[in-house]
Amino acid sequence: MPTLKYINKLEGKRVLVFGGTSGVGFCVAEAALEHGARVTISGSNVQRLAQALDRLKASYPDKSALVDGKTCDLSDLDRQEANAQEVLTFATRDGPLDHISFSAGNVFKILPITEVTPADIQRSEAVRVFGPITIAKLSPKYIHQSPSSSLTITNGTTAEKPAPGWAVPASRSGALEALMRGLAVDLKPVRVNAVQLGTVYTELFDTLFNSMGLSAEHKEAARIKYERLTLVGRLGKPEEVAEAYLYCMKDHFVTGSVVKTNGGRYLAEPGV
């Protein structure tokens, strides 16, 4: 039998997934497990973490010993570093990490620029921007210092194609891309990349629109609008875009890069 060069690249590797209890992060955890990695997932809610672990172990009973998890609330800025350190310590109790995937996010209301306050901006960036900075700050102590190791963060398309009223989210998206490039320089030889997602239908999609007080009819209209902003005619699926995160782990020559999986968002006809 020939020696396998491709499908076993994550065999026995240690992967930590922030935001791994649902959506894209959960699918990244699934995919890493399927590829033979040892996976630790993290989320802010105890119950959701337990449910996610149960789902993973039920789906992969022969790999149940390879997955564990710990809660981590990154929205509390006063405790963010301490909480992140607890997870990193937990995930490396048997050895250093090989890969960190960051797709954690908090729900926030999209406010027009005429109403937004500095406090609103800080709340919207607490997890999505300050979180990766904190993880990057702490990571050298917990991850193999090698080009075979990686940190992958999550971004969206807003910086390059903002919708009306999305100036503040666009600024956050632009900051994340710049942050990724700076971290790629500062954390070398560990590789740092960003996955840029289009609209992916996850639990967060419904939560976001619920926070905006939209009726079922308006939510359906919003879904149709976002589908029309793609060339594929539908929203992305988390199990599809999870492949981009695995690519960032497995290609040991990619760093400082944005991997885009957005359904052709930039080529679609404007729908706003």
C-alpha cells in the first residue's frame, strides 16, 4: 500500500477550535476529527458545549477519546486574557497545540452610523477583534513553533463590499485583515491566515435577525436577498466552508493570506 501524503496530514495533531460549539466552528471540529486530529472545542455556554461534545462523540464514537472541550467567555474584556489562558492550558495539558482555529463571535445589533457609540463599537469588537489579539498574544507558549503550525481567524466580506448602514462592521472586517497580516509577521514561523466567509446559514444567522426584531416574513425576505448576492444562488453551508480552515492547517506554505469562500459575492449583481 502506498504511503499517504495528503489525507493524513492532520493525523495525531492537536487542534483547538474557539467557537467550536456551533456553526462553522463545529464543522471545523468535525472535519479535524475525521482527519484524525485530537480536538478541543471551546464556547461561552456550558450547556451548548456539553451538547456539542455529545454530538461529536455520537457522530464519531470510535474517536470519542480524541475530543474534549472547555468553556471560555471572551466577551468579558476584564477576564478575557485569563479565560483564554485557562482554555489554552487545558488544551495543552498533554502536549503543545499544532493548530488554533478562531470562529467565535458575539451577537450585536447593527446600528446606523448616526446612532452608534464608542461603547457599541467596543461590544461588537470584544470577541471578534480583541479575542484573536488575546489568543495570538498568549499562543507562543502553547503552540509548536514551526511552519507546520497555524492560527486561522475568521472574517467576512464587509470590508470589501459593505452594505448601507454597515460602516462599523466594515471597519472591524478591515481591521481583522490587517491584524492577520501583522500577526503572520509577528508570530512566524507559525503561520497566520484568515478565512473570509460570505453569508453562511448557521444558528447565528437566525440569532442576528432575531436581535434586530425581524418577523418571520422579513427574515425570509432577508435570506432571499442574501441568496441573490451570490453566483451560486444560495447561502453557504458550514460544512462546506469548513474545508477552507482545513486547507489553512494542511498547506504549510500559506501564511499572511486570505482564503475566500463567499459564493461569488464580489461578482454578483448588487442587491442593496
